[in-house]
Amino acid sequence: MTSAVHALLAPGRHAAWARDPDRHRRLLAGWLFLVAFMIFVMVGLGGATRLTGSGLSIMRWAPLEGVLPPLSHAAWEHLYALYRHIPQYALEHQGFGLAGFQGIFWLEWVHRLWGRLIGLAVIAPLAIFWWQGRISRWLAARLFLFFVLGGVQGLIGWLMVRSGFRADSTSVAAPWLVLHLVFALGLYAAILWTALTLTSPDPAPLAGVRPLFHLTLLACLLVALTIAAGGLTAGTHAGFIYNTFPLMEGHLVPANYARLTPFLANFVHNPAAIQFNHRLLASLTLLVILAAVLLAFTSRRRLSRAALLAFTALFLVVLLQYALGVATLLLVVPLPLGIAHQLNATLLLTASLVALGTLRGAPP
């Protein structure tokens, strides 16, 4: 067994695992890929919850008790009575009845239940693998940290929901929404990268591709920054204005881009500036990824078949994401396109990380 594999796995108390460490790694990687997929689904559920205004339908945070939905008519009436006291009901849903409340409740309940299932999918196998001595101490510590951060993410989600109970509010505060989204995708990226490392702990050396590695790393960072800007666009409802492309009411830069003082306030409070910044970052991300793909295929003799496939997928996903973004804007954020745009953003982050992972053998 190589030193890199030794760092990932523990000798274990089972001779079968000691004889077949590659199978051991594949099992652990498969588990983490499953957890990453569950987070991917969670991001989609979160987008649907936000776009349908369902996130404020559960007015308390009950990590254990909240597993069960209302089981009687009286319980439903109690929750509906609580909901009628928050501003969203009076401003958007007044008189929509118990059936209307149940319609938004179930989506938020499934969203929270799925988060609990992700926590279980992390901690239960981790406890078993650690007890059996199948993983190294440092890997177990890293995975336990992921579990703890998942709990922190749940707390952030609740604080985000609480921000929507303020007077004259029908939605959560944009900064909390961005933090919740970024934290989720940060966990997703960390778990995915750990799984990729387990899949290929000893990457083959790659010569002459260091510029491509740097360019792909820049693409990953731009994808993450663009997603964060998209969360701010969603949180401030900036996607419902300037529904033209590529110009914004006939201007490349909207006329009221800098209407707030101090100037930096425009980046978080001015919907016109927020939407323009998201457009600008998305376009810059597209150009950097296209440059990375071009450089990859120019250097194709130095790259593996897996790397070329990864960059091909990255090329296709970024084109789809840009098209989805333009269509979502022009059609004024219809629900299916809004969800597809958010899910494909996570897929774009995935594709960029996988492409970067194929270049891990580039020399420093």
C-alpha cells in the first residue's frame, strides 16, 4: 500500500480490507459521493423552498421533535394559527386557508427532513468505519468535522428563517440566504474533494500543465463567487427587474448602478448593481472556463482521457448554465427554470472541481 493510501486508511481489524485496500477506498469514496449527491438534492430543495416562499411555514427549530409532521387536525390548526401571526401571511397569503398552508408546509418539512437524513448518512457509516478501524484518525476527524459543520448549517438555516419574521417582511434576509447557500456548497465541495482524493490518492505526475491547473483553479473560484452573487440576486429579488439581455434598459451598466452612498452599499443593497454584478461574474466565469477548455485541448497529449472528458463536461455544463441564466432572466424567474438554474450551478461547481481533480498530478 502506498504512503498516500496509508494516510487515508487504517490497517483495520479485518484481513479482507488489508488484502484489498483499493476496494476499501472505493467503498469510502462511494459513500462520500452519495453524501455529496444528497447535498446536491438539498440545494435543489432549498431553491424550490425559496422560490415558492415555503421557508417560513415552520416557525420553530426542533431538530429532534420536528422529524414528525403534524399527525392530527388539531396539530395542523395549531401550526396554521402560529403562521397567521407572521408578516408573510398578512402580506402574501392572507385567507389561503389550511389547505394552502399545508401546500407550503410540506416542501419546507421535506427540506428539513432531508437535512436530517444527510446528517444520519454521515455519522452512522462514520461511526461504523471508525469502530471497525477502517479509516485513519485524520480522515475520521475530517469527516466528523463535516458532520459538526452540517449541524452549524442547520443552525444557520434556522437563523435565516427567523430573519423572515421581522415586520413588513415576506422573505428571509438576503445576507442570511447567501450565507446558508455558500455554507452548503462549501460543505458539498469539501466532501466531493475528499471523495475524489480517495478515488485517486496517488495521481500520475503531469508535466507542462501547471498553467492549466491555475486557470482551472481560477474557474472554480469564479464559479463559487458567481453562485454567491446569484444567492444575493435571489435574496434581494433582483432577478425580477431589468428582464432584458444583454443590455439593461438600453444600457450596458444600469443608470442607477451607484445610486446609494457609500458606494459599497450598492453591492449588497442596490438590486440594479447586484444583478449587473451577477451578470458580469457569470460572463467572466464563462470566458475563463472557455479559455481553460481551449488550453486543455491544446495540451491534450499531456492529459489523460479522464481529464479530457472532465473538461468536455465542464464546457457543456457552463454553456447550459449561461443559457439557463439568460432564460430565467428573460422569462422573469419561472419556478422550473429557477430551480434548474440553481441545480445546474451546483453541477457546474462539481464539473470544475472534477476537472481540477484530474490535474492534481501537476508539479508545484
